[in-house]
Amino acid sequence: MTADVEMTDATKRIDEDLYSRQLYVLGHEAMKLFQDSSVLICGMKAMGVEIAKNVILAGPKAVTLRDNSLAQLEDLGCNYFLRENMLGTARCEAVVNQLTELNSYVQVQTYVGELSEEVLNKFRVVVLCDASFSDQLIIGDICHTNGIKFISVCSFGLFGNLFCDFGDKFVVVDKNGEQPSSCLVQHISRDNEGIVTCNEETRHDLETGDFVTFSEIVGMEGLNNSPPREVTVITPYSFSIGDTSELNEYTDRGVVTECKTPITVEFKSLRDSLKDPEFLISDFAKFDRPGHLLKAFQALDVFVAEKGELPRPYNKEDADVLLDLTKKFYNGEEELSKDVITKLSYVCRGELMPVISFLGGLAAQEVVKACTGKFMPLKQFMFFDALECLPAEDKLPFQQTDYPNDRYSKQRLVFGQAFHDKLSNQGNFVVGAGALGCEFLKNFAMMGVGCGPNGHIVITDMDIIERSNLNRQFLFRPWDMGKCKSTVAADAAWKMNPSLKIESLLERVGPDTEHIYNDKFFSLLSCVTNALDNVDARKYMDRRCVYYHLPLLESGTLGTKGNVQVVLPFLTESYSSSNDPPEKEYPICTLKNFPNAIQHTVQWARDLFEGVFSKPGRVFKQLQSEPDYIDRITKMPGNEPATILSELKLMLDRNPNNFPDCVAWARLQFEELFSSQIKQLLFNFPPNSENNGVLFWSGSKRCPTPAVFDSTNDTHGDFIESASLLYAEANSISTDGITREQVLSLANGVLVPVFKPREGVKIATTDQEAQEMSTSSGDSLSSQSVAEGLKSLKLPPNLKIIALEFEKDDDSNHHMDFVTSTSNLRAANYQIEQADKHRSKGIAGKIIPAVATTTAAVVGLVCLELYKLVRDQGCSKEEVNHENYKNAFFNLALPFFAFSEPILAEKKKYYETEWTLWDRFEIDGRLADGEMTLGEFIGVFKEKYRLNITMLSQGVALIFAFFTEAKKKKERMEMSVSKAVEVVTKVCVPDHLTSLVLEMCCDDDEGNDVEVPYIKYSFK
């Protein structure tokens, strides 16, 4: 075994294609440290495999696996890399090849020798999985003495614990991993306790104890580039920084930026921690349990030493022995939690994939922290249990000795045979085959979901596998790139458990695929599991689940943050009941004239790409392929026709004939965007100009400086090169053999007109002014002149313009080169700190940071909720206790965990009838002599429900209204309901629909408006 292998040049380089999402979480410096780390993982049962998988995906230098015990049949229940033909071989040898395939940059090896001090010193981190306390103490002492980071993790059925010891003085370089907060200064008081007031456009997002630095301060210049100041938060927009009385008075401007300061954290050894433990609370509803479980876990060790095995499942005698042993370790004042310790005894022989997944994700994240100093470590014990998954006391499974010995043995020990049968016969729809979807399939295969005679899993995803997916979507391998995600994921899950009945689809979920995901499809499901990455699709599936009265397991990740929501039919609110905060939008004027942050300049560059390289090609295609395109444009509202006419004329005027024309265009664009426009802005608003006695260039407005072209400047050269090549591509001009030197040589020869400021040019300083100017700009051209101008356009016969669709992940297409250089040139205009290509890509592509550790932890928690859904399946809503279910939010960087019971659905009422979002009117329109008429339909509500319908709609179409003209109303009342829908919508009802969703406004007996549920109207 040689853990300290030499890294190849390829390994030293961070593969930004592979690690792109992870880099937004860890950053380059932490990633480099991690790539230089060797990790030893001891114990290759399920927990060790899960941790190894997550660590290898993250990308250390080397991972060594140690476990010489032989793989058993029951290991198949949670060891997803184990195959039946490997049973009887050493556990680490059985899985090393599949773990090696996960990441070609990581050396994965096995070791079967003794764990001597010399051996342990080869590793930065040592992880013990499911080891006895005696082994933990021995290895923990060696690690603590030698400065080796030590992690121990164990699981016992529905219980688990994690322990971390990172040494006497462990340095945390970044406690939370968030981007340093930065905002504009509005004022700083000169006082013994100086108060900084920030511009009210942005919260400072600082916490008391953070440190900040200042720049660009006018007046109180002593703060600029001075040592970091400690913050005491006062309000979201103000904080104090200590004594400023010796400084000059603050005059204007300034930027305050959070300064990440290292923190030293002290850890005790495991031996010392057992005497004086520190606990991270994983669930505040179980605040008192960690101390009890620490003693109970120690007692389990003694039980095994005395009896030679763990307590028997649901054996009262063994449970009493464990309780007595626990009391010997316990000297607390409060009474021991006998019920918890008894249930620990009942289930400790079990091994459950969801618990393995959750703890394995947490432990792997601690490995990353130990290697990099990134994020706050877990200090030092964390205990976890999911006892809510068990049924009520009188329904607990009794001890059974005749369970079959198979891959599900250890799950049966916890839940019993009847539960396993229900679980295996579930019908589950997994929506999405990305990182979450891969983890769900792995867990479901191990749990046996969909493996019974009446069970099945359907997974859908329309995406194909890309290189960046391989870092966290662990079912995919390099040779799968270009293949369909759902197909590859389904096949990989089936190989983990050949009993799995799984179908893969490629169609997205949405209104246009309801002929596929129809009534019959949903009728075969027990549950829907969302594995989506966008809000619109989540909301759509949420509506489908409410309509079909199906439980929904909803989850998501954002870097080290994860969330879980369980939606229970007829009980809880749905996903759509609470809205995510809207995506942040920047004011038009800020983007166009007054940027003050790199996000503004990146968005401006991204919009420029769309306007120059994408939109003209789309317009050209419509001009060519749609004969009535010009006529349609002339009928558009407002000033849109005039805008399109202007764009078309510009497109034709700029039509280049050769590549030098493209370079000339790029050079003139440089001058216009980064020099002339800035000079015009300064002509209108000179640097020292005032507005009502206040400097115009103050507050959030940064006074810009025009750029002077310099072909030796890399950013200038990047812009000219990428803009020239993209413009040539968009205009179908060859660029074969073109070099950067040739491009810049051509650019230096372009004749650039001398700038002359224009009088009378109005520049909007507020969004309202911009909107007014935009509206009025179209008034100068009459609709007739616009129409004539459009119809008179002549397209050159050789014109061929292509729409370039922005693609951030292809480094050869120059898209990100253009956006990055354009953004940084504009940032330089406004003295904004520039961003490299990696960060610019994250902003422009709205990339969601992601790591495998968070995904594993989230999916583990979701699958625990699935256990509960299966347990309660077939129960009435009165029999289901929603308090047993857990919504969750966590942040592994802090680390922080918060669990809460799902919120009950809001109750509403009409007359004496209570209803929630899960209720509806079920109207069967299939009568003996044909379909119900609209008049009969309205009569049903009058007679049966005492409701007078005033308006009835289907989607956005108004089918009936009290104010409809009498003749038309009479005609409509005699139509069948479905016919009335077709008449109004002018669209035939699709053949696959057997029912319609209708909504109504209605009055009660007294003529008052009442809010009522929607209507499911069946007509086939």
C-alpha cells in the first residue's frame, strides 16, 4: 500500500468540466487541497461504500479501502456495488473496481494489513465505519496524537451516530462557504462606535463577529485598505465597526466587503470526549436524546462483548439487558429514555439504506472539511434516529425467526414481512434522472421499492449525459456521455437489484405530455418522487399530485444546503401552497447605465450576446420560412413593429462580406460599448455634477471611465477575438486557420472615428424614465410608415444569418469568452472587481452549485419519509398522524439541521362544509341518454349544493357568465358541457381526456360570493 502516491500533471490540474458544479461550492483553493489528500476508509459494509462513493466523486488524491471480512448475502440489501457473484470475497475487493470507475483522477486501492501508527500516518483523514468503541478509542488516540483527522460513523437500524476529531488546533478558513458579502456605503458616523449605513438596495448579510474591509471611501480615507474591522450588526442595513473618532469625516462613496478570517477550532480526542461530550443537535424536538444514545451505544458494545452478538429484534429480554447496561454508564439527574433505548435494542440489527445514505453524505462532507478547512466541522458527536418510521406500539412487528435470508433480511428485521410486501409493491414515479434521481434509484433498488409482483418504478428525463454530470450523478460513467440519462440510470439501478421493475421514459412532464402521463398512468402509482431542478416543473407535478390525490416527496439541493418536503393527500399543504422567493431581477437602468456589481455587468454581457448573436438569426429564419411574418409584425401592439424594423435594418446594414469585416465590426463595437457610450454618459452627467444639491455620481451610481483600446491587454484581446469569431459564425463566414495574432493585427488597422458628444441625447436615470422613453420612441413612426418600411426590405440573395444559442459548457464555442471579456471590460469602466471565466459562467448560466454529499443526505431523508407513507398506506386521514412526518432543511457547511412537521392544509368553508385544496366537486356527466348539458350541470349545483353559478371557466376560457348575451347563453345551456368547452376554446377536447377541470364563481342562498373547490367533471 502506498497512500502518498505522486500526482500526475493531469491530476494536479483541476478539471473544471468535471468539477464545475462542485467548484462553485468549494472554490479552487479548497479543491487543490483536496486533490492533494489521501483518505483511509475502514469497514466496507454499506456505510463504508456510501462514504467512499461520495468522497471519490469529490476528488481527493487517493482513497484506500480496508476490510478483509467476507461479503454476505444480506450485504446486498445496502451495498449497491456488490453483486451476487462476489459473495464470499473480501468486502473491499468486491467493490474496489466499481468505486475506481467513479473518478479516474482518484487512486482507489485496498489494504488488508494492520493499522499501525506508521500506516495511519500516511493519511490525512481516517474514517472508521461501524467499528466497536474499543477499536475507535485505539485508532482515535493514534490519530489525535499524530494530527490525523479522525471520523467515526455507525448505524444501527433506525439509529446512527457520527464523531469527528480534527485535532487540537484545526483552522477553518471559511466557516460557511458563502460568497463574501459586499455592498455600497451610504454613510459612516465619526464616533467612538462608528456606525456604517449601507445603501438600502441591498442588505449587508453580515453577522456579528464577521470582519469587513473598506475601499473607495471619500473623506474617511483612513478606512481604505486598513486592517479588517469586526462587525456588530444593528439592522439589516447597518452595523458598527468600533472607534472611528480619530478619522476624518465621511464624505461620499465607498464599498464594504466581508473579509473571510480563519477560525481555530479545538477538538478533543474520542477518549476525552466520552468524559465531556459535545453534541451537535440534529433534531431540536429530540434535544435530550444525544446524551442517552451515547451511553446506549456504549452499552451495545458491552452487550456484544458479553453475548457475542447484538440484541435480537423485538426481544424484550435483550432490551431489558441493554437498558440495565446503559444505566451503568449513566449518572445523569434526569431519567433515561427507556422507550428510545428499548427500540434501539429492537432494531439495532437492521441496516437501512436511507440511514446509510443520510449519514454517509454527512460523513463524506466532514472528510472534505478535514482535508480543506472549508466549512465549519461537526463538533463532535451527532446522534440521529428516525423512530417516527415505526408504527404505533401495538402494531410493532413481533420477533420472527423464519424470515428468508436474502438481500432484504436486515430491513425485515426492523419493519417485518408485511411492511416489506407493501414496500415492494409500490408504484413510484421518479421525475428527473439527475443527481437526485440517481440517488433515488439506488436507494429504491436497495429498499426493494417496485420489486414486488405489483410494484414498478417509472423514471423520466429528456436530458443526455454530459461530462459535468459525472461528478455527482453517480450512476453515469464517461462512456455513457451522450446517452439518455433516464435509460442509463434505469439500467444501472436494475443491475444493482435485478428484481427491480423499472421503465425509463424520455418525455418531460407538462401539459403537452398529458396524453402519456394520463389517468391510467397515475392510477397505477402509489407516490410521486420529484427529482427536479426547476420550480415550474415542481409546481406542475404538485398540481398533478393534488388532482390525483397522490403523496408527493419533494426535495432539492443548493450547494451544501438541502430541503425535504412531504405532501400528504387530504392532510398537508402542497408544494405550491408556499412560493419560493422570486428570482432577483436587476433594474433596467442599473444594467444599462449604472452597474455597481459584477452580477450587473455579466447580465448586461449575456443580454448583449442574445441581442447580437441570437435574435437576428431567429428573425432571419422567420423572414425566410413564414410568408406572413411581415404582416404579423405590423399588427403587433405598441412600438414593437418599429423596434423590429430598426433591428432588421441594422442587421442588413451590418452584413459582413468576409472575416476582416467581422474584425472591424468587433473593433468598432469595442469603441462604442466601452468608450463612446461612457463618454456620452459623462457628457450628460459630468463627474462633479449635482442633482438637487446632491452629487449625481454618489450612492449606488459609480462614475465610469472610458476604455482606451490596447491590443496587448488580454481582456481587450479576448473581446475582439471572441466577438469577431462569433460574428463570423452568425453570418456564415469561415474562420478556418484564423489565429489570435491575425485577429489583433486586423483590429489594430481598423480606422476608428473620433468621438463627438451629441447634444440633446436623453439618458434615463430611473426605470420609470426608461419605460417612458421606450414607449414614446415608437410614436415617431406611424404604423403605416413602419409597415411600408418592413415591406420594402430587400434581403441580399447570399444572406445567411444563423442564430447562436448560448451554451455555457462548451469551451470551444467562444460564448463564455465573449461574456466574460465583455463583462470585465464593463466592470473596468465602472471600477468593479472583475470575475474570472468560472465565476462569470456561474452567473451567466445561473448554475446551481452542487455536491454529491448533500444529494446523498437529502435522498436519505426523503426515503425515510417513504417508509412512513408505506406504513400509513390504506389508513384514513383520521388514522394518519402528520406529526410523525418530517420536513427538513439543513446546511452541511455550518452544520445545521432543522426538522418540522408538515403544515396542515388551510381549511375553508361554505355553508357547513369544510374543504381544503385536496377537495373538489366530483360531477359525473355521463347520463343514460348522453352527456349532461351545461344547463343540467348548473342545475346540479343549484339543487344539490345550494350554489348559484355566476361564472364557469375551463383554464382561461370563460364557458358561462351571468352577463352573457341572452341568446348566446340559451344556446350554450343546451350544449353538452364538453361541447361548450370546445365552442369557447375553439379547440377539440383531446381524446385522452376523460374529465375536465372546471372552476366556478358562485353565490349562496343569500346572494353572497362564496369560495368553493374546483370541479372534476367526468364526461367519458
